[in-house]
Amino acid sequence: MKIFSTSQIPEIDRYTIENEPIADIDLMERAADTVADAVLSIANDFQDVWVFCGHGNNGGDGLAVARMLAHVKIFNVHVFLLKSPKTLKNSPKINYERLLSLGDVKLTELSETNLPVVKNKTLIIDALFGSGLNRPLEGFAADVVKHINQSGAYIISIDIPSGLMGESNEGNSPETIVHANETITFQFPKLSFFFPENEMFTGEWHVADIGLHPDKIFEMPASYHLLEKSDLQWKVHKRKKFSHKGTYGHALLIAGSYGKMGAAVLASRACLRSGVGLLTTHIPHGGYQIIQTTVPEAMTSIDDSDLMFTSVDPEKTFSAIGIGPGIGVKVNTQRGLHKLISEAKVPMVLDADALNILSLNKSWINELPANSVLTPHPGEFDRLAGESKNGYERMMKAKAMAENHKLIVVLKGAHTIIALPGGNVWFNSTGNPGMATAGSGDVLTGIILGLLAQGYSPADASLIGVFTHGLAGDQAALGKGQIALIAGDIIENLGKAFKILEE
């Protein structure tokens, strides 16, 4: 799914109106209907529905929703207008007149002296401002938003929480943004929904398909995308009857150190579960028995050191190399990584301590083979790229790093970001908070390595790897719940995830 900027969406609306064709008021009716359906599905416990409407199209949506909810005669619907009805024009004005014609909906023009006191079991629908804002709310509008936030009511925002901007919110004021419990957004999520600092405003968000014209959606360029199953199904390689283990590549995984051999075990098992034909795991001498016992399917390469990674010969017939989980940042390990980077001629994925070493030797980033995959969590990325004030800034730095260094940056999080060298950015749609557990990142490294070794392009290996990692976590949570979920559960559900992806 494409994620468009707030400046692009009105153009898609206009094209739909002109080419479907459909009247603007009917498109607004279609959008409002999706919101009303969503409200009806959750609103059984509420007696009063208060709809706060601005004077633009978002307010017009709110007026239409109020009419639809009043028509079913389940709630006491009360509409509060931010400005005089005389300021309404075009479709919002038509919806105001339609609401008046019902005759049984309370309408109040807000002022500083009549801000309503919320009663028990009140649902507030926020339809004050849409996604076109480019500066913080101020004055009376800001006061109304603060009043809504202090009400204690359950809040549903239409399209976007009022006061929130669609992209960057640097310099915005949290006090003047509606803190919604749920957001019903139209056709596409807004870019700002994907950053952790904005969860307090959006709550749980849902995308409502309002039937914008597919031709315009297809032709309109977008740098940002939501990664879904339909984007990947056709990319999954089908296995041929006469294939053999050599067909599916030979991966080299460099992982583990004294006290951290679990990282090597998890990454190895995940790599094997991802379909690689052969896996060699390079480990310190002291980890030999651990790997041979816990991952009998993997071959081993033994380092000269008992305790850490120091060197490996990448000239053997490896299809891809993964390095980082649990290797530590000792000086000898740093030397070994630098030598590997300078000699490797196959795709690489770097995670964990490999990234921490890069952050200590930032010039080495320029020596990485083109299309190498980096998989940092936010802390590791900030050490590489510098501190970021918020998720939006961090995403932009990841995008710039991918473009400037011809790398793929997999920035892990609730909606893991995959930034590609050509400037495209994907946000993952799978996964859950139960995956915030030790070893989850090691599993992702193994998955991506396994896919690289099988011949997937670094971009496709990253996209498929991130999606199936999250999907396996979702399958694990179905059985174990989120609280009890551990990294091994993700590995055990990779088979289900790949099966779902292929269906």
C-alpha cells in the first residue's frame, strides 16, 4: 500500500470526483459511512455521542457521521460547532442542512463560556481538523482540543487526530493535539502514524477504504509504502522437484562469544528455518559443543580464539554472510570485521555488535559492499547516525544512509522500517509487542541471511525477512500470548509464516 503525503491526497480526491465520476458530497457520504459503521461496532456501552466539528471537510465528515448515528436512534447525538454555521461552505454546508432537517439532533456553537462538561458514558468524535494542518493549533481551537483531552471520554478521530500533522511534527505542541483512543483514517495511513511519539495521539488506527480511484493511486508516485502480504507473495521462490541442498545456497553466519552463544544458536536456527540449503556457523572454539548439540543441522567453522571472533576465510563457496549477533566489540573482533568487510564478495547482513563496531569505526561504512543489509534497533542506529529527537527524524536519517551509502537499512521497531538505496521506504505491517524480547533481532538476522543465501536480492530478502519475522511472531502470540513469547517461539512459527505467505 502506498503512503501519500498530505499534499498528494487532495489530488487523488479530485481525480476520483472527476473520473469516477462522483459528486464531492457523495464521496464525503461514502467516507462518513465507514466511520459510522466503525462507531456502531464499538459503541454499545455509550449513551451520548458528542461530535466536535470544524468548518472544513473534516467537519463535514463529522456532520454526516452525526446524522447517520442519529438516524439509528441508539444514541443521544450532540454536535458542537467550532465556528458559526455561517462559515460552512459547499459539502460541509450541505451536510449541516441535512442534519438540521432531522430535527432531533442538538447543535451548539462553541464559545469560551460554554465548553461542555462530559457526562458518564460519552463518546467523543473528533472532526475538528483534517490532515492539511502545517502549524500547531492556537487560540480557541487549541483550548477546545485541551478540553477534549481533559474530558476523560473515549475519543475517535476522523481521518487524523485534530492538531496532528501528516508528516513531521517537530515543533508541534502535544497539548494541542487530540489524544484519540482510535483513529479511522481514509484510504491510506498518514506517515506520522508510524512513529512512536505519535501513538499517544492516534491510539489504535484503522484504514477505511473509501473507494478512491485506483488508476490515480497506481500512477501517483510515492516514496513510502506499507508492506503487506500482497506485495510479497509473487516474490517467494517456488521449489523445483529436482532441486537439492546446493540449489538453496550456503550461508556463513559469524556469531557468538563467551557468554553469548545463545545469539549464535537463535540466528542459526532461524537461518535454517528460512530455507537455506547449507549453513556454516563460525564460532569461538569454546562454543563448539553448544552449537553441535543445539543446532545439529549446521556445520561449524572454529575460530582460533576460545572466546571471540577474530578471523574467517570468506573466500570459500559461501552465497551470503551474516555477522554480529553476540560477537562483542573486542579489538581483535573489530580487526576481524574490518578484514571481512574488505574481502567479502557476496551479500552481507550486519547486526548487533557488528553495528556497534561500525559505530566505533564510522569510516568503515564506506567500505561495505553495495546493498549490504544493516539491521539496527533505534539505539544502535543512533550510535551509527547520531542522536535523533524523534522517530520521523530517525527515519529520514535511515533513508539518507541507505541512499548515500547504497545500503539497505532495516530499522527495527513496531513498524520496522526498510529503507532502500533508491529512496523507497517500507513500513512493516506484521508483528506485535510480544516480540520485544531478547533474541528477537538475532532471529531476524538469521532469516534475512537464509534468504540472501538462496539468491533473493538484498531488497527482497529484507522485505520478506521482516514481514515473515513479524508474521511468525503473530502466530506465536496466538498460542503463547504476547507476555510469554520468547525468540524461540518466533523460530518455531516460521513454517506457518512462510506457508501463510505462499497461500
